[in-house]
Amino acid sequence: MFMAHGGNEVFTRIATRRQANDVDAQHGFKEGLEKAALARKLGIPLNPELGLWAVYGDISHQPGPDFSDYPQISLPGPWSSLSITEMTKAMREYGAQVAKQILGKGAEVNVWDLGNEVEFGVAGVAVRSFTESTAYWSYSAPDAVDPEIGRMTAYQLFTMPDRTAWLQQHLWPHMGAIFAAVAAGIKSIDPHARFSTHTSTVALLFPDLLTQFWQSMNDAGFDIDELGVSYYPTSSGGSLASFQATATALKEKYGKKVFVAECGYPSGTMEAPFAWNSPLLGYPQDQDGEYRFYRDLTAWGASTGVLSGVRPWAPDYAIGGWQPMNFFTPEGNVAAAEPALNAIRDGLASLIPPLLGSPG
């Protein structure tokens, strides 16, 4: 169905555990391999996100990996006790093992995404963020990497005028080394592999941080092909033009296209804990506003060459707290499609000049 409406890849989030259930989502490697087989069957590329966490992580928390399902990876101690050299050695092997199994399913991978909303950390090398414990994890400072990391919180970073300088000194070089190690492992199996990671929608509030983040990843040896961002406009409001300006600046500085790795615009009121109800100028939180937002974002991104693509967040999530951001409205036991289902395709179609008549 999504292919009929313009979908051109299969996306999957992959945890390090073979089975990894987070609330009502399954990110285990087992499901990832099933998606790889599905992509092969459908004849479209696979876009895997290797989260580098045991179960799940994002801007709110960045747990470390669990390699217990990988007997080839032997750790000298608990993950948070390791040095960055010990971590990168394990990560390189992990990248190779994952790539070997995914490609073994016959899937064609268009881009390997590493991490999820990573500006404040990845793979347990992270500041104390908004969440310090879950049902399957609690924060443990990576003191062997840099003891300053565990002393810092995301809230402190928000108030620091020199936040970017701190991140460049204490955190980002280690993150870049981890990404580079995973990428090296993948390239040992897939020599032509392309890579990306993505920052959260929070990073869009700090353009200087966003710009320097990508520079630090490059300096650490992580060769990035697409600059990924999460973009949830109603979390902060403003205008579409402000995002366009930031994305354009990134494209011009690095010569790389920007990929909107997560994008959600609600067609109704969002409830807690994600009560993001500050609509963009000109785009009300209704089905028409949602449709026009995706259509206009797509048309602009494609016509300017700034964006490589847009991935709607959970477009099939027809029930639960994310429902206003998906492309369907529940009607009894049926989910009825909203106009947004066609928005990305229509945004691209608007760039094709109409036929003025057929020749003779």
C-alpha cells in the first residue's frame, strides 16, 4: 500500500539484542532480519537504523549495547567500564556481523543509519539526559572514556553559552570514533556502503550546535553521506521557512543533502507526554494542514536539491498517543486514510510540468 502511494524503501530499527521489546514496538535483530527479507521480496532497498543500544534509545536517553547475542564479541568488563579503544574494537566487529547477516538475506541497503537522535550521546557514551532509568536500563557514566561526561546533564547544556565547545571537547570525538568503528566493520562486508546518523528536533533550536556536530563527526573519521535530522514542527512552532534556512545552510556548508529521518505533523491535538501543539504558521493542526505541510516540504526539498528524502514518523500508527501524527483515522475497526497519505507523492508530482498536448 505504501509503495502504491510513493514509498520507496523498507525502514527498520535494529537493537543489539535479538529480541528487544519496548512498550509496543519490537526493535530486535530478529525483526530486522525479517524486514531485510521483506525488502528483498518487494524489490526495494532496506534502510536499517542500527541504534547501538540494547533495546531502544533516543534524545531522552542513550543506553549502551548488549552483545550477549554475539559470541564473537568478547568484552573485558561491563560496557560503561570500557575505554573508548575497547568500545570501538567491539563496535567494529558488531558492524561486520550485522552487515553480514542483513546482506545475507539478499537485501540491498541504500543507507546504513547509525544511532538515533544522537547529539547528546550514543551507545552509552552520553550525558545524563531527560530519562535516567527505564524498565530495562539505568544510567551508568562512561568514566573510562571521560569522567566529565557523567557529570553533565542535557538541562545544563541548554543553559551553557559554550555548550558546543564542551561537546566538542568531551563527547563528540568519542561518538565519532564509535560511529567510524561501526562503519569500518560494515565496509569490510559492504565496501560501497553509505552512512548517516540523525540529530533530534531539539538540535534545530541551536543551529550553531547542529553545524558543529557534523564537523566533529567528520573530524573523527565518520564519513557521512546524508545529514539526518528529526523534525517535529509542532513541538516548538515557528515557520517552515526557519527549517528551510537551517537545512539550506547545512547543505551549503557540507555539500551533503539533508535527510528528514523522522517527521511528524499532527492532524489533531497531541496528548501528553508529547503534547506538541504549536502549529507552524499557515499549517493548522488538521488534516488539510498536515497534508499541505508534507506536500510543501517535499516540493521544496526536491526542487532545491536540499533534501534527499522525508520519512514520516509512524504513518501507520493508527491507535495510541501518536495517532494524530499518522496518516489514518480509526473508524470502528477500520483505519481510514487521511489526505496526508498522498502528500509526499503530490509534492513530487507538482514539480512535473503538465502535458500541454500530445504530439501529432
